[in-house]
Amino acid sequence: MNTLFSFIILTLLLWMGRSIFIPLLVALFLWYLINAVADYCRKIFPYKNPTTRPQRIWSHIFDWTSNIMSISAICGLIYLFATQVRPMFTELTASLPAIQSKLTELGTYLSSSIGFKFDASMIPNITQIAANIGSSLAGIAASMGMVLVYMIFMFVEQSTFNKKLAVLFPNKRQSKKSKYILNSIDTNMKKYLFVKTTISAITGVASYFWLQFIGVEFAGIWAFIVFVTSYIPTIGAIVACSLPILYSLATSGTLQQPILVAVGLIALQIIFGNILEPKFTGKTLNLSTLAILINLVFWGMIWGIAGMFFSVPLLVATYIICAQFDSTRPIAILLSADGNIPDKREE
């Protein structure tokens, strides 16, 4: 009973504090992503363990260069969205009522042809759905100032994290265990974010070229949606494929283009999301599909789209932490895909 009460209180606090936690998570995500890219850049540096003074100087220069390149890449993506994708979103939003009308006409036509009962209310109001999504994204965008402040302080203080941890856990055994847990979360999270972002970007670019090749309007928007929704497990792939397919059905005079859209996008999702990504992530995400879906619904109810976006990283952290304590190892086993969980670091 006490556990259930504590869970309810924690859930309520997370929901009430979403305006604080979501910008913090966005900042943490970007900070992690920049560090992940920088870490992979450092792997090409010839001096892994610099010993001489010139080597250490070059190592520091390379570290700063890697961070600057990572930040520049993210700023470039934001600039690309602001100058290229956002105007297309505005144009698409203006055409949504016409698309809704065409979808209704398509439903009426299929009803008369096939003979099933059809009502216009069966078709979701895409204008309202788009408005709700836009409102959520606008809320995140409005808090970007707070996100940038969080990120600046994270970069400033990241060199002192180990010192603070040593003071926080003066006991040597506790300190070793806490470092092991944090290092495990850090390693797995960086690997997940780097691989996920790279695969998502490649999938988005490939989707853009395919949609552009077959002549689908707003290819840039659909590619951007493919990129963003790739971070949302299962549902993201469905949304990424269904939206351009529905749009093509509503705007194309024949079934040729919708079929090509469906075949191309589904094939890309299978190749990159179901074949290549698991190979690169390895056992980083040894998580139960059911646990991922339940976790997705839980965070989606609390924080909306932002909660869905961060559901997997939060589950990975929970899984790693639970595996390190005897009292919570059964939870880690339930969260795992095959029952094999990380070994517990003895204190």
C-alpha cells in the first residue's frame, strides 16, 4: 500500500512539474547528444591516453573542436528547420481543411463501392489533431531559453561531476557503486542517442529523396516527421508512414502514388529501424516490447508528446539502476527482453 501511495504521489509530482522537467530533459538530451557525437569524434584522435605535454595540449584542442562541431551541427539542423521546414508546415496547415474534405469524399466513394457503412465522423479531425500537436511543440519551443540556460550550466559543470560525486558519497564502496551505475547509464545512453539519431537522420533523408522522386508534396515535412517520430517506439513508425500515405490518398487521383509511398516508407523503416539499428545498438536496449509500450503510454499520459519522445531513455536508466540493487532486480528482470540483466556491482 505504501509503495502504491508513493507511486501515485510521484506521478502527480511529475505531472504538476512538467513545465520544469520537460525543458530539463530536452537540455539533458541535447547535452548528451553533443557529448555522444564528440566522444565518437575523439575515437579518431591518435592520442587516446596523452602522456607528454604537447599531446595533452592537442588532446584538449581536439576535445573543444569536437564539442564545437557537434554544437554547430545541431544549430545547423535548427536553422534548417526554421528556414526550410517551418514555412512548409505553415502551408500544409492552411491546406488541412481541404485535405479533410478530400478524405471524407474518399470515404464516401469507398462506402458506395465496397458497401460498408461510412460516416464522416469516423475520420479523425486532422485540423484539430494538428492544432494540438502544434500547441505541444509551441510550448517546448517557448521554453528554449530555459533549455539553453540548462545546457550552458551542464557544460560548465560537467568537469566537476566526479568531484561532487566523491563528496556526495564519501564512503569508498558507495562511491564506486554510484560511479559504476552512472558510468553504465552514461555509456549506454550515449550509444543509444548517437546510433538512434544517426539512423533516424539517414531514414529521414532517404524518405525525403524517395518522396521527392515520386512527386509527393511537402516531402521535407514528411521527412522531418520521420526523423522526429523515430525516437518514439512502435507508434512513431506507424505515424511516420501513415501520415504521408493518407495525404497521398487524399491528394492523388490514382492509387499508384499512395502504394509507392507505402512501399518505400515501410521498406525504409524495416531496413533501418528493424535490421540495422538493433545490430548497432547490440544489447543496449535489452528491453521487453511490452515494457516499452507500457512505458510509452505512461509517459505519454503524463507529459504528452515530450513524454513519448523521452520514454525509452528514461526506461533505459530505470532498467540499469534497478539491476544494481537486490530489492529492485526483479523489476529489471521484468523490464528485460530475455531475463538477462547486467551483473550487480558489489559494494
